[in-house]
Amino acid sequence: MRALVQRVTEASVEVDGAVVGQTGPGLLVLVCAMAGDDEDGADRLALRVAKLRIFRDDGGRMNRSLLDMGGGALVVSQFTLAADTRTGNRPGFSSAAAPDDGQRLYERFAVSLAAQGVTVETGRFGADMTVRLVNDGPVTIWLDTADRA
């Protein structure tokens, strides 16, 4: 699975003009299930996100995790993280998981992250969403479970 993790002071996601998920200080996590991903990968990614030390400690260094600082997470599905841009001008998405698998793993990731003690809100899988955020830092981190396979 892939995730683009952004440290935020606030973030929200809207569907049809209505806010369906939001967070204050914490993380916006854009998540994509790839073909061949499984529940174990979703659980491992959730643990990595919960423990990722990208929040400032008292000395101003990035040394605290989401769990340490008690922040929330807004989790939004984004299959475009599977984009293959190696050739041509139009990205391909054939490496993304099939929609049913993608939704199942996205939901598993969100539940697994919440099980770590993180307050989690989500977008709506497959919907046309508007995401608003205030990136803090800015800090943006790319995670891919394939990197640790």
C-alpha cells in the first residue's frame, strides 16, 4: 500500500459541498491500495503512520509521533498514488488494486489506525472529493509497504 502523509494544523474533506471528515492538528493521509496488497500490509502501514516521528518535540526537532502528540488523522482514498508516469503524458493506473479490494484495504487501514489509539475520520471511497488542508512545516512523507517487503 502507498500513503502520502502530510503533517497538518487542520484538514477537511467534502463530498457534494458537505464536510464528511476533518481533523485538527495531526495528519492528512492519502491512501492507495496496490494490486496484490493485503490486510497485513494495511495493518503494517497503519502502525508506521501512527509511529512516524514527524512532530516537533520541546527542542523543535521532529521527534514525536502522532500517538505521542495525541493528534488526529483524516484518511482519504486516492488511487492516483498508483500513477505510472514512466511513458507518455497520460498516467496509467493499472497497478492500483481493483475497486472492491481498494475499498476493503482502505477501510482496513483506517480501522487499524484507529485501533492504535488515533482519532480517525475518513473521506468517502470512490467519491469526487474536495480536500482542504493547512500543511504544517510543510512536512510531506511518502510511505510504501513495498519498500519494506
